[in-house]
Amino acid sequence: MIFVLTLSAMACGCAIVPSVMSSTVLLTKATAEVLLDSFTKTVDTLFVTVLLKSIELNPIGEILTQVDEPLPVAIQSVPQRTSLVFKQRYNLVLLDSWMSIGRLQSFLNSKQFDSTGLYLMVVTSLGLDCTSLADALLEMTSNRFIYDVDVLCLQDGSVIMTTYFPYGRPDHPICHIARWNTYELQGFTYDRPHYPEKLQNFYGSPLRVALFDSAPFMILIRDSNNRPIDYAGIDGHLLKKIADDLNITIEPVIPPRDEKWGALEPDGTATGSMGMVINGTVNMTLSFFGNNPLRQKFMSSSMSYYQSSLVLIVSPGAEYGTFEKLLLPFQLTLWIGFIIVFINALIIIVILQNLPLVVQQFVFGRGNRIPMLNFYLATLGYPVEPPPSRNFSRFLLLLWIFGTFILRTAYQQEMFDFLHRPLNRSTVRGWDQFVSAGYHIFAAPTAEYIFESVHEKIRSSIQVIRVNDHNAVMEDIRYGRIHGARLSYPESIFYLNQQAMLDGGPFYQQFSERLYSYSIHVFFRKNSPLVKSFDEHIQPLVTHGFIRHWADSILNRNLIRGIEARARQALVVQPLTTKMLAGVFGLYGIGLACAGVVFVAENSLANYRQL
């Protein structure tokens, strides 16, 4: 049962002023002063947890009587746990023995307490080792990441206040416990806040961080024993910058079994980095961690510091056959232009063969009995037999040989390139082509939630794979051995293509459709006090462009454009166009004009000689 009451000395009209200041009364007055200074102005409800072995020595009534301002109070004990709809933020805990500590530990495991709240622990027994008991209480709260906690107990006729700071020697697993203040007859010795700011300077204290490789956001630099010793990438720069500002020693923890992000179930069961954060193995994690309602339910996140998007790496289309490549060097319109020219030339030859012999000799030359074959030989660059004897026919033949020489050279060059590389058809574009072509989306179990709201046709193409098969499936997609796609993000595709450009392998292709935008955060334990400290340091880094600068330096924009162009060139056919060979057709036009002038000149000369 919970008793909720509002007590104050002014309401009761009484005050306890003993003639002899006993130790118990001194402890009572010190507790009341802490409540008055730190709790009465902001507290909506003070939860008093009574864990006393001896009920007769319960000083809670005397403590609350000395608080001269209204203070709503809820009193509870371990056997009478409450089913609150909200967590207990402001807490006063009364203890008197080691048994009380054991009961408190069981009580804290109920997840009823808010780790970001204020805690005042009061040891009421006079015969115990106060220092050892206070140290045990502070160590227990530090293991649960409860930072704002004070312990009051009696020692040598005075009330000492001890607290802990989440820093100390980096090689020391236990926090630094300090005697913060002393309460005597005149009050507290030092004029300082009862709950100091502890999360602005950690003085080298280690923080456990779940890290894994997720280039280009987190790149772990390892030593010869495969232990991470440094960090690179966007998240790596962010982690080192904040660690320097807060004077934190980073203690990296690698998720087991290469689980990386891990999976989070609706009941809070989690694996990988998320499981380590939720279970309290680490303080936080970051490596391209996006936000969603389920993660927000069981973890706390920092402000967003980078905006990316989720996309698909898709396999290229089928490879062109050997005979198909024969038509690739020229564009279709260019082939049509050549065919028209060749057909017209053949038609003219046929017409001329039906004209008088003098006309044929004038155009073909004397002794040319196989004009069709000579036309074919000249097109391929072979000599004709016999060579033409008249200037007009010589000019036409030289003009044709010169023009076809340019065409042959261009075709051979392009043909050589096409035949020596595994050229593929273009990738599918749009979801309709993706589904109709029978492509599958190969997703790890941890990524299935991303496709919950997509169309049924797209969801039916999802194929769940084991985490260990990720790299093998990615390589099969890269080389086009399977028709499918893998979830990724543009920054990762760029990083992979940068490596592909160095090793000469095929590029990774990005699907034209994007799934959705993806905001990146740092994730902490639920209600972790670290969130506020990290947000205060992330905000100026975002505002002043530091994170964008890190991203630009890693994802060099000029290099990105070069890689994208190389990727498109390696995938998409780029035949010669009509515009590229416009000079050949212009040469034909000029040649025909010159041929007309020569024709008129020869006829005029012949007529002149006849006259």
C-alpha cells in the first residue's frame, strides 16, 4: 500500500528542537535540509522507500516534519511494490543494515526507478561501518548508471555526505567515491550544491561503447592482435571529438558473433549492439544507427547528427552475347544512316549497269566489269581491279575509301573495347521492372522491419538470409551471378566502389528507387543521463558544419562523381552516335559537291574539244 500525504512544519505548527543535539537528530536535520534545498522546488512526488530492519527506529516522520514547505510523499516498502504508470524520479531511501542493501538491490531490479532522477540514501544505524556501507550503495547505483545520488550517514559525531563521480583511473573498474560534504551543528561545512554536475568532465573515466565496422561511418583500426586501437569514419570522428571534449576514455566492446546492429524484438529481447545497450553491458553504441519507434521504446537516442537514406545494391543485367556486341559500337540511328548510304550506292550501281557503256566507263572507269564486288572491296579497304582511268571515277573511289577508312577505324576501336570486358545490360529501373524481372531482396533478419510498410508485391520478393552469408551474397550481386539486391546506403556504396576502382573489379550498382530517409543517432541505455551531455556537444558540431566537413572529406565529392561516371560507363553501353561521326557525312557532302564540279568540268572540256 502507498500512503500519499503532504507534510510540512508550518502545516503542523510544530518543530523539533532538542535540548541536546543527539546524533540521530543531527542526521534527521541533515536529511531535511537536503530535501528542502534540492527536492521541494521541483518534485511532484517524493518516493520514500523504507528498508529498515528495525521498524521502531523509523525517522521518516521527524524528517518530513522539519521540511517547512509542502512536499507530496509516497511511502513504500519492498513487500508492497507498486504498479506505477511512471517511473520513480525523486527518491529517499532509508537503510540500516547490509540486509537493507540486499533488499534495495532486489527493489532496483524491478525497473521501477528512473535512473536519471535524484536519490538520497540515508543510513540510520549507529553501530555500522558507515564508510563501507556507503561505498556499497554508491557502487550499486553506479552499476545501474544512476549518477545523482548522495549517501548520508553518521561518523564521529557528524553526518557525512558521500557521492561518486563517474571517472577515476581508466584502469580502475569502480567509480571514484568522494566525501562531498559534512553536516555539523552549524549546518553543512561547504557551501556547494548537494548534487554536483558530474557529466561535463569525466577525468579519463572509461565508457563502454559497442562498436563494429560499418564503413564509411565507423572504421575500426586494429593492432596486430586484432584489437581496435583507433577509429575513423564519420562516427569515428564524432566519437573521438566528444571523448576529447568530455575527457572520456573509450572502452570498445565488439558485439559477439559479428551480430553488429543486432535484432530487437517487440518484447525488448535484443541481440548485437542493441542487446548490449539494453542489457547494460555497454553505455552506448554508434555505427550508422538509425531511429525507429521500437528502438526508441527500449533505448534513448541523441539528437540526429547526419541524414542519409536506405537504398538497394542491385545486380547488373544479363551480359551481352558475343554476336550482340558486334552491333554495339554504333548507335541505331548511325547504323540506319550507313544502311541508307549503302543501299543508295547499290541502287546507283544497278541503274548505271543498265545505262550505255560510255556512261558506265565514265563513272566506274574502263575495264571495271564487277562494280558490285569492287564497291564491297573498297568498303573493306581492299584495292579494286582495275583501277579507274578517269579523274571523276578516281575521285569517287578515293572519297569512298577515305570515308570508310574513318568508319572502320572507329568501329574497330570500339569493338576491341567491347569484346574485352564483361559488358552487361542496364540494371532494372523502378519497382515494376524489379518485380517483373524476378529479382529478390536478400535481407538479414535484423532488417525485415524496414519492409513492413512496402507493397505486397515487393514484400513477397524478400528473402531472409543468415548474417554469415552477407558477404557471399554481396559478391554474387556485384558480379551478377544472382538477380537480387541487398540493403545498403549511398555512403557505403561509394566506399565499396572506391575499393573496386582500386582493385579493378566491377562496380556496385545502386537501385534507382530509395526506400526512405534515415536519420543517424547515438543510442544509450533507456533514460541514460549521458544523452544530455552528448547532445550538448553534438549540437555545435552539427550547427558549425564539423560533421558535414568530416563527411565531405571522407566522401570526396569529385571522386564520387568520377566513380559514378566510371560505374555508368562500365554498365551502360555508350556507342558512337551520329553527332560523333557528323564529319564523315559532311565529308561525303563536300565530296559529292566536288564530284559535281569535276563532272561539269570534264563534260565542258570534252565539248570544247569536239567543237
